Amino acid sequence: MTILNTTWHHIRRSPFQSMTAVIAMIVCFFAISFYAIVSNGLSTVIKYFDSKPEVTIFLKDGLDNNAIQGIQKDLASYPNVKETKYISKEKALNIYKEQNKSNPMLTEMVTASILPASFEVIVSDPKILEQIYQNYSSKTDVVDEVIYQKDVIKSLLEWTDIIKKIGIAIATIIGLISFLTVFIIIGMKITNRKEEIRISRLLGASSLYVKKPFLLEGMIYGASGAIIGSTISFILVALLRSNINSFFDPIVFITNSLDFYAIVLVSEIFLGVILGLAASWIGARRYIKF
């Protein structure tokens, strides 16, 4: 009888134990794949806000070109400034119309003259934001208002960090439970076949030979759980994708990239095989001592 046939015989002889191991793996990899999708979405949110102006300086009306160029040079002189973008009144009007094109009532009475010109500043070091904000808030002769979304950015980073830590903790706990489940079930199966294994050893079978069916069984549990758990999470996410992305619009929180899901699936199958192999290997070493 081949190793594969022996493994299938073990699984078929104790279906409820096998089903328990697979279900534990399914729950584990459902949680891991769901965490991977959410983590990718949070990274997209952070990248989106990183690409947006971190400080917006609204200028007073009537400033000449020399004054505007002087402000732009001064902003560029700050360390770690990635970009300073000047938004004229006319460009501000175009942006406003684009943002409200679905509601003509909001654009009919708006002209460039009532919109302020502004500078949008993006930096690579958040520490410089406070300095720019404080300096330009005091320049009331040329600056009308300074918007610095410090609390929004700080809260976003804090919540993202908390969610990722919680996700890692949950995935670790469920992974440990799955590992112990496979370990215990493999141990039970070895105990039930102790005499069969002893006879095989007396007939000359090597220790590795009698362990192979149990190792393969653990790998099958891990791979099956990874495939089924990931598939369930992908289906659930596909059903909720439009609603979630509408909520985060214009950010695409749930990616449409098939490459991303393929990478997640392949990675989880590999992890499942390793997890199942490790649990069954330790179980086999623990219970097969002859």
C-alpha cells in the first residue's frame, strides 16, 4: 500500500477527527486571509492620505506674484518638504466644479473671485508640519487660514496600528489552536494504531516510513484548510466589496487585483502545509517511540 493510500485510509477511518482538524485550519486561514485583505486596505488608506496635502495654507486676496513666489521659496526651504503646490483661484474653481459636478446647484453661483488661492505642502517628516503650521498661522498679513489635519492623521495611524496588532494577535491565537488540534488528533490516531505501527517496525519498516502517512495527513489538513478558508473569505469579501469601497470612496479599500488574491492563496497554502507538517511531525515524534 502506498503512502498516499495509507494516509487516505487513516483519514477515512476517523472522519470526525479529520473533519475537526480541517475545520480548525479553515477557521485559522479564514482569519489570516481576512486580516491580509484588511491590512492591505489600511495600507491603501495610509498611502492615500500620504499623497494628500498635509498642510494647506490659504492666502489673502490681492497678493502680487512676488509675494506668492516668496512664500513658495520659503516653504521649499524647510527641511524634508517633498512638494509645494500653488493652487490659483482659477484652479481652485476647476477643482471645486469637478468635485461637485454631480450637483450643478452648487456650482452655478460660484466664481473664481470668491475662492482663495492656496499652497498645499507635503513633507516626508511629520515633525516639520507643526513648525510650518505655527510659522504661517502667525503671518496674518498674507495668510488667511492654515489647515493642518494633525489629529486626523495621528488618529488614522494609531487606529491602523491597533487594528494590525489585534489582527496579528487573533491570527496567532487561532493558528496556535489549529496547531494543537492537529497535534492532538495525530497523536490520537497514532495511539489507535500503536500495534499496527509496532508490527511494521518489527518487520523492518524505518521510523520515517511509519511516520510518513501521519506527516502527509497533517499537510493535507493544512493545505485543505488554507484553500477552503481563503476561498470563503474571498467570496465574502467579493460580496461586500462594492459596499465597503463605496463607504471608503474614493479609496479602493478592497482591491480588485487578482494577483493580490493569488499571492495570498499561494502563501497560505504554503503556510498551511508547513503548519500541518510541523504539528504532525511533533505529534509523531511524541507518540512514536519505537
